[in-house]
Amino acid sequence: MFWKLNENRWEKIDSIYPRAVHVVAVIVLDLPTFDRGPVVECWGTISYKIDETQLQMPVPSIQLTTAETIDISCIKLLDENQHSAILALKSTSNTERTVNVLFSREDEDGSRSEKEQLFHFLATKSFSKVYSDVFLVKEHGSLMYCLVEVQSIGDNHASLRIFTRSVNQLNIVLHLLRDEFPNVSVVEEVDSCVEAAMALIRELEMVRDKKSALEIQEAKVITDLLIP
């Protein structure tokens, strides 16, 4: 799973394009069985292709002990790097959606801003702030590990990115939002087939317009990645 830094937010991408910067790869592993002992070692290899050349890069090995799974010392590194923690949590989500929220012109006493209204709502639903614009449910319960990222807020509306472990959790969060705010809408996601078709059209347009060989090659790389 690849993530690219876009301004101040990490966004999921399907592929790494030429000259890409600020890209992080994340892999999520299930809890080991520990059937051969109390220590498990994990290692791997990254395979990639540049032009027609196949290349490989070894991944540094890591160890996990049964004791670390109990005292959760294995995840203390997440406290040391907030960006890594957020990417790890996002990578374990199975469902994510962008949601637009419209606020009423005034709250009950007319004294709270849009941000204050939203942050108050999240706090009352057990979401804790883990970064300036990221909220997470840490408590055990039906919404555990649900994550909400505030992408933008102001002028009586906000855009949220919701990450959940299941559709069930997502529906709960959506119902809670709709109970609190007058208008909540889910942004339709771009279908992968549509995205691939758009990439192919862009490549053909570049060939038609006789763009530079480099521009056409970059467009072809994107098309090849989206159309296996």
C-alpha cells in the first residue's frame, strides 16, 4: 500500500509514478501464529521495474515476541512518529469515505465556530485528537480504531475522510453525523475502470498532439499501471 504526501495530508495511491517524492509504502501483517516459538522474524524483498530492467531491494528484518504483543511495547514506535502512526492506522482500515458536512448557521448559543462544533461532536463520540486534524477512537467498543481526518473546514461546511475497519462502523459514524448536523453527504468515489479509461484517453491525446517522448512515456507508464 502506497501513500503520498499531498500538502499536509497523506493520501493513498495505487502506484508510484516516475520522479515521485514523499511516497511511503506500508504493509500490514496479521498477528503471527507463534506455532514454532515465542519469537517470529519477518523479512522480505521489494521487487520493482525501471524501463525493462527488473530490480530488487531487501527489506530489513524485524522481530516480534509474544511478550511484546501483551505489553504493547511493539507499537510504542507509533508514539514516537505521529505520521507513521496515522499511516499504520489508515492502512488497517477496510473502508474509507470522504464526507461533506454542512453546519447550521448557529449552534444552540451561537457562540461556537464550525471547528468547535465539529471537535465537540467528535469528543462526545469518544474520538481523541491524535494530530492537529486527525481523530481516533482508542476505547474498546463498536467504533474502536475508527479514524476521522478533517481535510478542510470553514464557511459552514467541512470535508472529512473517514477510515473504518468495516462498513458497519462506517454506517454508525454516518448516522451519528446525520443525527448531529443538518446535511451530511458521502462523496462518490471514482471507479477504477473510469480512472483507467481516463488515463488511456490522456495517453492517446498526447500521442495525437505530438507531445514530447518523455511526456508520452510517463502517460504510458500510468496507463500500464492502471490497466494490467
